[in-house]
Amino acid sequence: MTTDLDRPPPAARPTGDRPAPDAPRGVVATWFSDGWTVTWRNLLKLRRNPEVMVFAVLQPIMFVVLFSQVYGGSIRIDGGDYTDYLMAGIFGQTVLFGSTFSGYLMAQDLKEGLIDRFRTLPMHSSAVLVGRTNADLVLNTVSMVIMIGAGAVVGWRFSDGVPRFLAGVGLLLLFSYAFSWVMALLGIMVRTPEVINNAAFMVLFPLTFISNAFVQSSNLPGPLEVFANWNPVSALVQAARELFGNTGSAPVPDTFPMQHPVLTVVAGSAVMLAVFVPLAVARFRRSSSR
Amino acid sequence: MVGRTIAVVAMIEAHDLRKTYRSRSGEVRALDGLSLSVPEATVKALLGPNGAGKTTAVKVLNTLIGPDSGRASVAGVDVLAEPAQVRRVIGASGQYAAVDENLTGRENLEMVGRLYHLGRRRARERAQELVDAFDLSDAGDRPVKGFSGGMRRRIDLACALVNTPPVLFLDEPTTGLDPRSRIGLWDVIADLVRDGTTVLLTTQYLEEADYLADHISVVDHGRVIAEGTADELKAQVGGHRVVLTLVEQADAGLARSVLARRGTGEVRSDASGRTLDVAVEAGPSTLQGVLTELDDAGVRLHDAGMRRPTLDDVFLTLTGREQADDDESEQSA
Ligand SMILES: Nc1ncnc2c1ncn2[C@@H]1O[C@H](COP(=O)(O)OP(=O)(O)OP(=O)(O)O)[C@@H](O)[C@H]1O
Ligand SMILES: [Mg+2]
């Protein structure tokens, strides 16, 4: 490979006609353009990152197949089929863990110094976060589509019609998007990708397993059952399950999140967005480079 | 340095910048009243030992960090009041390459162009121009991950030029480049400056400052301790230096005392202890005197001569440290 920088390259010179940045376009247009540019960059990065692809593509398939085939025969669901019951749980788990990527990748970007380049550009700094969470939403959507396919293969059927099915998918993605912002803020604050990952697993594993994701909460021992019935993950799973028509005939536990899961998830997501979007943006602006 | 007319307008100005980093391990005063001024279409080099505050100064000027106090302006725009405005007219390349490892060289450049709001088509064209200019064509289409340090560096530098900025900040731009690429980059910079770009750079290579910079500021402990053209700085440390290399190390003490008496500054010796040098006022006659005296004393010499001071001498004299010296932990509290 030659490294011929010997001759002055004409293109590196400033030309007389410097582009007048932003002149023809307003703030809103550049904000969208910046957000889209960073999203594009993040999507390229995700696509070229085999670890992420394994996590987002193979892991959901594995979960669907393993859980339905291994436990399918031994876990009984009142008035329903375990595979049908299970799918909402796996969806919930996957989008929850998928959102942690926002924190992990945000921390990684801050560590690698690319953010320093962004900070010297005349871009909207919130675009860095918008681009992050958008890309992770796309990743979660891809995971969803794959899981739906895998679910169909192992025999999963939704039974309340297409509109409610789509509403369920939309609800899961809404939650994942809102939760991405929480994780992104964590990424800015913690700044060590591995720590984020480990901390997220330490919190999210118990949260998903002590919920109604894989078994009916009534099967759990006393205190865990109470926890499960108030667990936000249970609400998410219950909401999806209801919308898919996969609840079975067991009575719904008598707690607010279980009785009104869709409302709980929509309101919860709205609150997360209202609180964590401004927090993350402000924190990002304030946090100095390395 | 080619003579060129120097405009009076200062494109980069810093006045009494102060910045203290606070962390669990204590406080570090990185900038302690640093001031500088760079006229339009000139190059200013910041020289200084590790930890002197060069990077911090550059980061304040390119809007990456805010100072605790002081004023700064770039192209007439107040850096602290209107950082967004400043970002439109600067290009910056930091001490560590800030490129996306997962994107190709071309994609990196395109992304930066789009974030300058050039529009997608123009951003793509500009990326192509820079790929050609920096001869990255065979590497432009592979993710940066697989690149050598020097290639990364060049993509980073190319990123700084996407917007053809009138003001350029380069923090150690040639660190990690092979000699050929380094000289190539010097040409690129000289060319940009000829066309009106103003450059503030830091460097560990005194030769680079000598060759590129119209003005040099020597920075130590967070402030400028000397400034001027390379020649002015050299004149400041003395006209000539007399250099001796002894055959016997045992003669070092005697030779040192002779040099100390006839020279004007501190006598320095190299690692072997057999090569000594000192600044002198009247070069040739002092050299003659030293040689006669040593000859009378029976001291044998490998080599003796006179040389003009280099920027290394300036550096050592002003900062009392080797440029390459590492760890700089003593900080005035
Ligand atoms: N983010 C930070 N937090 C704490 N201390 C810092 C930080 N950045 C720099 N420092 C300290 O501030 C001082 C000045 O650092 P700076 O990076 O500006 O030096 P420099 O002149 O660029 O050095 P070098 O030649 O090694 O690049 C050093 O003592 C350094 O340890
Ligand atoms: Mg530095």
C-alpha cells in the first residue's frame, strides 16, 4: 500500500465556495437529519458487530425453541397451551435485554472517543442519543420479527385478531424504546460497557424470572408471588399476553398492574420518556469528554 | 519558513484560561493563566512536556471542555458564549483518533459531512475528494478496525478537513505517522495555510514546529512560558553552543569546570557523560580557548565543535526537562 501524501492534494485545500452550513435549512430539518445520520451510523455498526447480531437474532430463536420444547410438556397452563403462554414472556424478556444495548453501546462510544468528534461538529447533541435509541429500536424490531417467525414454527398462534396482535407488538416496542433511554442515561453515567452489562444482568435476570414471563405467578412461592404481581415486567408480559389472546383461563391476580396491564405499560413508558429523555440529554451535554 | 505576509487579525485568541481537573485522586491544575493569539493564515505550535496542558488548551478552544475562567474566541466568535457557532468554522483532530471503528474510511468521512449539513450528495462527493487527497482509496472501503495506527490517524485528519474549515486544531497530528506520511502532512498543512487556513497544533517533534510553525508557544505548568518564532526562541537561549566529546570519562570533571567558566549557562552532558555542551557568547574564540586549555591539561578529545542552538535546547533550557520525559505528576498546589 502506498502512502503518497508527498504532493499537496488539491482537494484538501479550502475552496472559495465554502458551504454555508444550515443556511437553507431550519433547526428542525437539521435535527431530523442529524438524528437520522447517527441512526444510520449506529445501524451500520450493529450490522458489523457479530456479538450483537448473535444476541439479537440467534438468542431469541434459541429461547423460543428451548423453552417451548424443553418445558412445553411439563409446565401446565390453566386453560391454555404453554407455547402460546410462553411467547409473550420471551418477547418481554428479549426487548428488555435488547434495550440494555443502548447503555452498553453508549458507554462504548464515550470510551472510544468518537463522541469527541461529534462534540466538535455543528450538530444537535441530542441527536447522539436519538440516534442511539432509534437504532436500538430497529434492532429490537428485528428481534421481534425473528421471534414471531420462530414462534409460528413451534406452533404459537395469537387468537384475538391482527389489530390486537399489532397493538401488542407496538406496546412491546414502545416499552423497549422508553427503556432504552433509561439505559442510555446509565451508559453516560457509568461509562464502562462491561459494568453496564453486568449490572443490567444482575438486575434484569431476577426481574424477568420472578415474574409471570415463564410460569404463572400463582405457581411461585408466597413472597415471590407478591413480587411477581407487582413486577413491571409482569405487567409488560401480561399486556402482550392479553393483546395476543394467550392468557389462558387462570384468574388474573388482583393487583393494579395485573388488572390494567396495558394502561400500566403505556403510562409507565410515557413516564420513562418524560423523565429520562430530558435527563439523558442534559447529562450528555454536561458530561465532558474523557 | 517561507516568508509570507501576516495579517493582523487574530483568528484564535485565548486570554488567561484556567482549568482545574478535580477527581477522587486530587486536583490537577491543567491550565493556569494560558494566553495565546494566532493571526489569520498562520501556524502556531504549542510545545511543552507531557502534562503541560497543551491538549487541555486545544480542547477549550475547540469547544470540547469549558474552562473555569478566562476568555477565548475563534474567528471572532466567543467560544464560551457561542460554541455552536464556533463548531461551524473549525476542524479538529484530537490527540487520539476519533473515528468509528466499525465504519469504513469513506463512511466516516461521509458521516462527518452529513453532520456538517452538507447534504447527502455533497457529503459523499467530499468524502471521495478526501479519500483521494489522503490516498486512502484502497483502505477507504474497509472498516477502520483493520487499519494501522497511521491510517486511522489520516482518516481522523481527513475528517477534520471535511468542512474545509478556516480554523484547524490539530493535537499531535503526526504522532504515529511514518516519516513519509509526516512530510506529506506537513505539505498538506503548509498548503492549507497558504490558502488562508489558520492552524493551532501541538507536537512532540521540535523539528515539526521548526518546519511548520510561524510562531511557537512553549507551554509548561498550564501557561505559556515563552513565545516567538523558532529563531527568536533560539536566540533567547544563546547564540552558539560548544560541544565536546571526551575520550576518557575520567576527564569529565575537569572539562565541565572549563566549560562552566567559559560558557554562559548550565553545562549539560549526555547519558554517557562523555559529551558535554554549554551555551557560549562568542562562539569561535570561546571554542579556541576551551581547546587550548584542555590541550594544556592533557585532556584528549574525540570531537569538538560548535553548533547553533536547536529547539531542543530551547525546550530544555526553558522547561528544564527533556521533551520526551514522561510522567508529569508534580503539580504546584
Ligand atoms: N480528564 C482529566 N481528568 C483529570 N486530569 C486530567 C484530565 N485531562 C488531563 N488531566 C491532567 O491535566 C494535565 C494537563 O493534561 P494535558 O492532556 O492537557 O497535557 P498535554 O500537554 O497535552 O500532555 P501530553 O504531551 O502528554 O499530551 C495533566 O496533568 C493531566 O494529567
Ligand atoms: Mg496532549
